[in-house]
Amino acid sequence: MEPLHFSFIIPVYNRPDEIGELLESFGKLKGDFNYSICIVEDGSTIPSYDIIKQYGQLDISYYVKENSGPGDSRNYGMSRASGNYFIILDSDVLLPEDYLQIVHASLTETYTDCYGGPDAAHASFSKLQKAINFAMTSFITTGGIRGGKESKKFQPRSFNMGLSKKAFEASGGFGSIHPGEDPDLALRLTKLGFKTQLIKNAYVYHKRRISWRKFYQQVYKFGLVRPILNLWHPTSERLVFWLPTLFSLGFVLGIILLVFNMEWLMYIYILYILVAFIVALASSKSLIIAGLSVMAIFIQFFGYGYGFLKSTVAIKFLKVDPRKRFPKLFFKHVQ
């Protein structure tokens, strides 16, 4: 294995303050490592240049292009970056001080051409951010698919993802779909014979500046995308993807059964809510965050479940072209 030269690839869209906070965390990284930073302004109307130029001590390349989505912007950055191993981050994350030490040590010990790490909530995050983080990362909600459990076929997420230059060139990088461009890339890499791994301790603090409405829209799109990925990669289809839809339909059925004095189904949901509340309380030490976490779980399940059902009906049963049915999920490429 040749010496690792990391290039961080960070697309940004109208969020200069986030870039400032992220670059501030770069200045606190421990270890003497060879790395550069490539920031791609994806058609922003609120540019980040004035913020970025304040961090002249960092090796930063800054590019401005028309809007073509985060996946294409990452490809744009990787095709211009100087490193041989790319680390892809979202603009709304913060790096722990030992991030590069952990990544470098893991790749040195067990090299793979692609890795992913989990996300976590920083102590400074708001109660809403911590609740949404719980819903997105807890084993009792997402089952650990975002880095909560070990997996030999881990599919990294692009908020915290490593990709070798060799794998990028072989795969062509991210596709035009968004969201869903990261599992699509991971599945294509597997088909090409590249290995992935989870570096469990290489977490980032994922800030998620988000409201309940935006959170619903996000998970709804996640639900829309999954049947499209199943269409493109049939071997990736799993029954577990139906769980949010079944959870949502079951809850509605439970309410209907209450009208007929049939309470048994709602007792199951009450038990799950209690377990989720207790787990969230144990991890957050806050009654408010625990309560918000339960709300976040329901928004997540109902949003994803509805999107998944809607997309499945359109694609699997009506045989509609997903690009025509859901055009907003696809971006045009920029050279």
C-alpha cells in the first residue's frame, strides 16, 4: 500500500457558517498527516469564500460550479483533488480531534478501498438535534445501518465516507440520484470487487440544522429512493425495508381497532414507545430529549414508510420509470 495522502471532499450549498465550524474543527485535529481540503460550492447564492479565506493555514482548494447536487459535486472535487484517498464529509459535521488518527490506523492495519464511519451528537447540539440523532442512529430504530453495528458488507454514508482514488476511477463515483447516491455507490463498488469496512470509532458530529418539517421531508425522500435502489440492485432488496411502512399501517390499524374496543395492538405500540423512551433517556439523561426522540421516531417511520410504499407501488406494480415519476430525485451532471 502506498503512503496515504488524504483529500477531504466537502460540497456546500448556501451554508457558509457550517463550513466555518467544520474548518475550525480541522484546526484541532491531532497527528501529523498529509492531507488537503477540497470545498465545492454547488451553485450557492450565499458563497463561503469569505469564511474559507480566514483559514489560510489549511491546505484548501475552493471551486465554484453550477448546482448539480451533492453526489456530482463530490465527483467534481475528487476529479480535481491531489490525494490518493478521499474522505467525503457533509458540510454540517464537526470532526473529533482524533478522527484522522483513527482512520489512518485502521486503514494501515486493515486496508479497504472504501470505509464509512457513524455519526454522533455533540454536547453543544440542541435538544431537537440530539433527538433526531437518536432516531437516525439508534439500534432500535435503524438497526445500526448507519454504523451502529459491525457488518462485512457495510454501506458507508456520504456524511462520513472514505474512498480510494482507484475505486473512484473504477466506479465513476456517485450517480445522479439524491438521496441514495451513497448506498448506490457502495453496491456498485461491491460488484466491482472492492471491499468496504466500518471504522466504528471514526465518528463525526452530525449537526443536522433541521426542523420537524425538514426532517419529515428528508426521511420521506429516503423512503422514495429505496425501491429505486432495489430496482437497480435486486440482490440488495430486504424485507426489513418494509418495517417502517408496516409500523405506520399497523399504528393506524391499532387506532381503528380501538373504536371496536380491541386494544391489543395498541398495547404493542405502547410497549415499544416505553422501550424507546427508556433507551433515549438512558443515553441522553434528559426527559425532554427522550420525549422528542419518541416523536422523531414516529416522524421517521411514517415519513420513510409512506415514501417507500408510494415508490414501491409506482415502480414495482405500475412499472413507472422512476426518473419520470420522481424527477426531483435526480440531478444533471456538470463537467
